[in-house]
Amino acid sequence: MKKKFKLIDLDCANCAAKMEEAIKKLDGVNDASVSFLTQKMMIDAEDAVFDQVVQEAVKCIAKVEPDCKVVLK
Amino acid sequence: MSGLTKRQKKDLTRIIIAFVLFVLLIVLEHTHVIPESFAHSYWMIIPWLVPYFIVGQDVIRKCFLGISHGQMFDESFLMTLATVGAFGCGELHEAVAVMLFYQVGEFFQGYAVGKSRGAISELMSIAPDFANREEEDGSIEVIDPDDIEVGDILVIKPGEKIPTDGVVIEGEGLINTSALTGESMPRSVRTGDDVISGCINGDTLLRVEARKEYDDSTVAQILEMVENAASKKSRTENLITRFARYYTPAVVIGAVLLAFIPPLISGHFAAEFGTWVLRACTFLVISCPCALVISVPLAFFGGIGAASREGVLVKGSNYLEMMSKLDTIVTDKTGTLTEGKFKVSMIDAANGYSTEDIIRYAAAVEAGSTHPIGAAIVQACDKPYPASKVKDEQNFAGKGISAKVGRDLICVGNRGFFEENGIEIQEDIVEAAGTYCYVARNGKYIGTIIVADMPKAEAKKAIADLFAENVRRIVMLTGDSEKVAAQVASELGISDYKAGLLPLDKVKAVEDLLAEISGDEGSSNDRKLAFIGDGINDAPVLSRADVGIAMGSLGSDAAIEAADIVIMDDKLSRIPAVIRIARKTMSISRANIVFALFVKFACLILGAIGIANMWAAVFADVGVAVICILNSMRMLSK
């Protein structure tokens, strides 16, 4: 499954690159991208673990940039 | 500065307050209002800490959060370390100034990026916000485009966006396709015509039957594609990301070495340590690669945005990069270089008849014909005979057609048809490519009409422009006959062509050319090959080429799927335009890389030997970032 999330207050491009790298390393993730310019995160992960992966990804983001929020809908 | 977010306003206020305090403290010191004994004591750090915390609180907070999360070496950490180091060495002005100007730079950076993000989303403002659905009782309900179902009747009022692809069932008017195609001339539509989502309705009301759900509509596909474009990174962008990964740790290690090694070697550790720590702090300030990490992708993003304004969709930064290195263009003929429709290209009249006589007679006979050649002849006739004058039409399939026009028997047909009927053909036209239609009146030859698939009006100029953009070679591939190919090629100024190809032969031809390019100069892959086709039956070739360009694709899902670059209308002139955009993107990102690296390394060296101070370092960090972003923003302006 592939899904896009909006990010709020993603302030630094280097951080976006770090987040992307960290999310890509999560178990069950096929592909991921964090775009500083569009302020969006795309996660492509296995259906069975998708929700779990998203939670992990949110943690990764908080680790790199504490002020950055993910809009989960 | 209008359009600031709440957060930006708050940041700006903090910067201004801190700046005022900063200036105030300097003035107080210089005018000796603060007693000198106090100004030279350690206690002086307390007044300086006030503006420092006002302006730098979030950086310090982030620094500690980062440490607690095990994320060292981020910008906040480095800035905090550098300023604390400066405080420790007694350089109070510098410490506050560095934090202050770092925040000023960050502010501008955020502002500039926000601006360009706005400009891009404006480019992308083709998505419909709502749809008016007509209910069975005739009332109109405003619904979300996502809720449209195939078969719904949608009412589009003047000035509204067409929410999904469909067909007009009532109404007639002009629709503006410029957001999708870059074409400023509005297109006229009437009952039965297809309309594409994202176009803006003109002055009349249209009733449209939805043919696709919103998610499958042209607009949704385009938006999806442009958003994904950012994830197909160019080589330049990947290079920067990799560079950034090593650059920061390397500079930080350099800073640590710089702080300890020189004073240890000199033997006056206690006396010199402070100086070297200060220089090390200068290093830390320069160590963020943000100037490059932001500005290079921004340039590509802007390039893709600029192309989409021209009605060209580029599916990834990597394709933009390849377009700037185009060496060979391989192009399809029919529908790409030519109209893809038959037109009368030449009329030759004999035996005292005028060309107008010939076309009028032929058109009268062909009036009921459904054959594309017949239709072309009918279209070329300005003053047709009234239909009442034409009777006794007889169709000889594959050969010709005859009818009585007034009292005269007119025959139009091919050579075989004329020979069968014993009509002698006197030809004056020597070598013209196309289909020859002979015309006879009462059994006597009176002229020839040549019908051909004509090159597009702007094709010749577009080809010349491509050569002017340093494309080394243009090769035309066609399934047509040698004679037709030769004529079209020479008319357009193309010297290379291959005729009589089957679809598979085209793939082979492209593969041969690819091998030739890469074989010419060893393994250098700085020369790219693009294939231009209409996207209908050349999907294998499109995907085989480095860059597959599909033309005239508005509404054609297959072409949008297969191609790397999609030209929404059928204008060849978009291709040289895209090459120019690609070149500009590349030169801007290259300029940014060279400029940022030059300033950073110069500052590192000068900082190490003590010539560049912290002020220079702050410029090398945020100043350079802001300049690079402004440079990249040029891609967004026309």
C-alpha cells in the first residue's frame, strides 16, 4: 500500500533527507520519500504492517525534527 | 512582507527585539554607561545572554531535544556548540551576533522557500474544488469531485473548472485549456465533444456527462505525476545528498582536531587553547550543507514547474537532467512531424482546365466518400457544386469513384482504374510524394490531385531550433515508403531517416543508435537519446529511449503512462523550449554548487588560519544558503 501524508513545519532540507533515510530502513517499507519542497511524506509498505510502519515513521520524524508534525487522516 | 505565517511573524518579532538589545548593549559599552570594571568582568555575560536567549531559544531547545534523541550533528547542535564556545572564550559580541544572524538567515530561507512553494502550488492550481451534479429531479447539488460517479450529469457554469473528464451533452462554447496545455487559444466544444478536467469553461453553460471518476481523470493523473516527480532524483541531487552525508561529520572532526592539535604541538596549550577553540567554532558554523541541500532540488522543482507552464509534464528531475544532455533525437513521422491527416498537397491541371475546375469536379464526386483521401479532397474545395447537381455516384472499391456532375461524367481514381477504362494520363508532376488521384471528364484526362500527410506548419522551425540547441543528430523513423519519407525529411531539413520500418524495427533502430552514442566516446554516458512519438503505438520505443517524449497526449492515458515527458498538445516547438528549461535548471544548480562550495571551503581555510572570523562563517552558512535559494527561484519566474 502506498500513502501520502502532509507534514507541518518541516523546516530543514537536510532533516528531510535524514528522515527519508531512517524511514526507508524500517521493516516492511518498500519505498519512502520525504519531500522538503512539497512538505509531504510518501510511504509504500506491506499492507499487513502498514499502520505499524506509519507509527514508526512518525517516531523517526519526531527524532530528527521534534517540531515537525505529521497529519494522519 | 505580507503573507507571513504566524510562526514567521513570531520569529521576526524575536529577531527585532534581540537586534535592538544587541545594538543597545554595544552602545552602552562604548559610551561607558556600563562601568568598565563590570564590562571587563565575567559578569558581563549576563546582559549578553538576554538577547541570546530571546533569539536563540528554539535552537537551544532543539539542540537538547536532538541530543536526547541521539541525533547529534544537526544544525541546532552545531550552532549551540559554536556560540557556547564563543561565550566560553569571552567573545560575547560574536556569540550573540552569530545566533542573531543565523536566525535572520533561517528566517529568509523559510520565507524564500515558502514563496517558491506558493508559486509552485499556484502552477498546480488545476485541481477542481467542487462539482455541480444535476439530480434526477433537475435540482443541482454541489459535491466533492471525489464523489462523482461515471454517468453523472454535471453542470459547468461559466468560469468554472471542469471537474472530471467527460463528454458534452448540451451546450456549446469555448473552454480554456491553458492550465493543461500552455495553449492560450481557447478550444471550441459542442455537443458530443470530449472535455478534459482542469480546463476552464468560457461564457456559456455546459452540461457534461462524466466518463471517469475523479481519481482517473486527467487532472488527478497530472497532479499525481508532478508530485512524484520530486522522488525521481537527478544525478546532481543524489550527488548532493551523498556529499551532505560526509561533509558535516568531516567538518566537525576537522573542528575538534583544530581545537586540540595546534595548541598541543606549539606547547603553549593553556595560552593558545582559547584562540583555537574559537577557530574550531568557526568551522562548526560552516558545517551545515543546507545551501546545497535546499537550492539544488528547488531548481529542479522550479524547472519541472516551468515546463508544466508550457504544457509539458516532466515525470522526474532525472529526465530534466537528461534533456540538458541531448545528443540524438529519434522521431516518429506520422502524427509527430506530420499532421497525421491527409491533405491536398498539389493539384496539376491539364488540357486547358484550371486547378479550381479540377478540385471542384473531384470534390463533387467524392462528396459522399468516407475514405480519408476523398475527405481531404472535399475539404480542399472552397466552392463545391450544390449536391442537387451530382447524381449516379458509383464506387469502385480500392480503385476510384465516378458520378455525373451536371451533364458530365467525372471519374476520380488511381492509375489502375484509369488504365482499365482506357483513359490516358498525361503527367506533369514529376516527383511528389503522396497518393495520386487522377481526374477525368467524359473519358478524357483533365488533371491530377496529390493527397499527402503534410508536415506540421511549425515542424521545420522546431527541427531547426533543435539543431540550434546543439542536438547533434535527428533521425526520423517511419513505416511509410522511402519516397514519402525522403520528401518529408528533405522538407524539414532532416538528413537521417529510415523508412519502411515495422514497430519492432523501430525498437531495433533506437537500440542501434543508443549503442552508437555510448560507443563513440568510451563509456561516457553524458550523451542522451530521446524518442518523440505520438504515444499511441510506440510505447516499446518510448520506454527503450533514455527519454521518451509523447506528443498530443491530452486525454490519452496510455501515452501519459508510457512516456517520461508528456507534451499535452501537439506542438513540436515545446521540445526546444523544454531543452532550454533543462539547460537553465542545470546551469543554476551548477552555479549554486560551485558558489556554495567555493565560499565554504574558502571560509574553512581562512578560518583555520585565523583570517575569517565568525561573521564570515555565518555568511558562508546562511548567507550562501539565501543567495542560492534566490538563484534557484529564478526558475520560477518567467
